[in-house]
Amino acid sequence: MQSQSFKKLSLAAAITLTSACSAISAPSVANETIRIDSQLEQQVITWRRDLHQNPELSNREFRTSRVVAEHLESLGIEVQTGIAHTGVVGILEGGKPGPLVALRADMDALPVTEQTDVPFRSTAVGEYRGEEVGVMHACGHDLHVAMLMGAAEYLAEHKEEIAGTVMFIFQPAEEGAPRGEEGGAELMLEEGLFAEQMPDAVFGIHVWSAGNTGTIGYRSGPLMASSDRFEINVKGVQTHGSRPWGGVDPIVAAGQIITNVQSIVSRQVDITKAPAVVSFGIVEGGVRNNIIPDEVYLEGTIRNFDMDIRQSIFERLTTTAEHTAAASGAEAHVHIDEGYPVTINNPELTAQMLPTMRAVAGEDNVKENALVTGAEDFSFYALETPGLFVFLGITPPDQDPATAPSNHSPFFYADEDALKIGTEMYINWVFDYAAL
């Protein structure tokens, strides 16, 4: 029903003129970088603090989506709600023909109890895996939403200067949908986000404790790893520990599987092409010291930076587990839960927008980022259309980012001076992309 509802959105009228990039650019931005005034900056900060005090878990962003939708509607932006459960999409038609540019912000918080001492700290609680937990914007998605709301306000006020159309994507469940549910970018796309017309480019920002306030980390090509979960059930034959020959020991087989799987990365994958990691995180089996059990359960994660290598690891993991188990007389049943793909920044788009990033943040504040083994579901958008995803530093200038609490920490802290830079980045991307 949500998919059909979304497809009823009348995008056709809003984006009739967006089929090709126009050479027309807004005169006000042809030779200068757009800056927001102090009033809008303060409003962005106010939104951020309100969102921070009222965090919501994945697929439960009911208040957040309502705040966003009401704001976009107040600006005269065409709004669709209920996409991928709580997602909000706004369409703003500019005054001139040009491309369709998508800007994305994620809205969900984490099951983390906040331990900072800011006056707007979260005291919210929610349910996670059947238990009551504290809820906190420990990854900075509150900043993402506030910055995009600010960009929407500026762009709506200057829509006659925009060449093309802007799609504002406020996405739920980036941190992953609750078990048994679907959500996030993948579900938004399945429900028709890009169905009526594909954006010419999609842009995203993630705040980053590993950078000082206002710095921009970018990387052409792969930036963030794919993230996949695997399960291996090793089945043997139970017997007494004093008579191992009377059964098939799945513990020994599981140990051999754990060891042999490490050779996939160290001996079978061309690591000069792209790094990869295969790690086991759960090993479960047995109930008593003198009983060899009939089954051992293994679970782990796969991270890598190349989509072809990703598939190769899946195949090699299955083959290695099955054959290793068979050599001991056991069986191995492998299940791979494909998660987020590799986040890949389009090289051409990255090169085109690099001058914009330097103009907004300052030449010395824009640096090439190292590969990040964390994952992001922005990757799904970037597989559909050229994408650019960057990191915005939020650790105060007088603090070493290496010692700052990381994203997902209960002590995660964001310097709000970075909000201005992020808001301006969204705005300038829109104008400068249209001017290409």
C-alpha cells in the first residue's frame, strides 16, 4: 500500500524540465559561495537541539517525520510521507530548467543511553529487542536532519534562482530496521523513490567525530565498506567426550572452519585491489564438559570495498565451510545475509564538486579520507545514480579527534558550529551542480 501511495505522488509536473543538465546557472552563485545568515544558522541549531531531545529508533521516527513534513509544507514544497514507514520526500521545482538533484538526510537514533552533560541531552526511552533502552542520537542524524531542513528553507526562498528541481530525502532506519522488518534506503527505492524520474545526482553528509569542526573528508571511488552478516551451522553427531570416535565432533570442525576461513582474505583475495575483512563474532555450542554436542553455531561479519570481491568472498566462504566440515565427517550450512553494499563516490561527480567543497569549507579543511570499514545505506542510492557522500568534522578545534568519543558512543558530542558548513554544503551543491 505504501508503494502504491508513493507512486501516486505527482512528480511529473514537478520535474518535467529535469531530463537533462542545463548550462543555465543562478547569477547569484556563478562567482560566489552562498552563505547562510545568522538567523537561519540559529534556527538550524534550534531544530537540532529539539531533535536531539526527542530521538526515535529505526522505523519509529514518527515525531521526527512529522516535524520535517510540516516544515517542508510550510515552505510550499510538495511533500510525500509514509515512504518506507516513516520516510519523507519533498520536491521543490526551481524557476529554470535543469537537473534533478537529490539531497539525503537520515533520521533514526540508536539504543544508547546518553551520558553527555549538554542541557538538551536525551532522556528518551524506547523498546529494542523486547527490552526498554535509552535512546540517543549518538551518530549525529539529528544534525543531518537539521542541516537539510535549513537547506530546504534557503532553497525554497530562492527557488526562482534554482536551475532544475531538488528532491529532499529524509530517510528512516539507516541504522538498520528492527529484526523482522524492512526499512531504510533500500525500502525507499523499492517503494518507488526514483521510479518516476531518476535524479541526476544524489548527495549526502555524515557528521564525523574523527574530524575537527568544519573539515570535510572525501574520497573518490569506494569510501565505506559493504557490511554483510553470515551464519554457519556446523552439524555433527553427539557422543560422550571420552569416546569422540563414537560421533562426529562439530567443535573441532568449527575450529577448523574458523581457521581456514581466514585464508580467504590472506591467500585467495587480491588485497592489492581492495581490502577485506572476515571476522567471527559468535561461537556457540555445547552444554557440558564431557559431552560432544551435535551442533555448533558460528556468526560473523564480512567487510570489503569491491562489489565483485564481495561476491567472491560469499562463494569462497560457503565452499571453505562446507568442505572443511565434510573432511571431519560433519556438515556446514551457510547463510549469508547481504547488508549494505560498498558506498562508492562517483569519480566524475567527486571531481566536479571538489571546488565547491573547498569553497564552502576552505581549501585547507578539505582532505582525502581514508577507507572506512563502517557501512552506510546511502550506498543503495549511489548504485542507482551518481552519488557523493562526505564526512563533516564535528569535534571542537581544541580537541584531538583521535581522543574524541566516537560516533555511537554515549559520550558522542557534536560542535554545533559545523551545522553552518553542512547546511551551506547542501545549498551550494544544488546550485553548482546545475551550473556544470
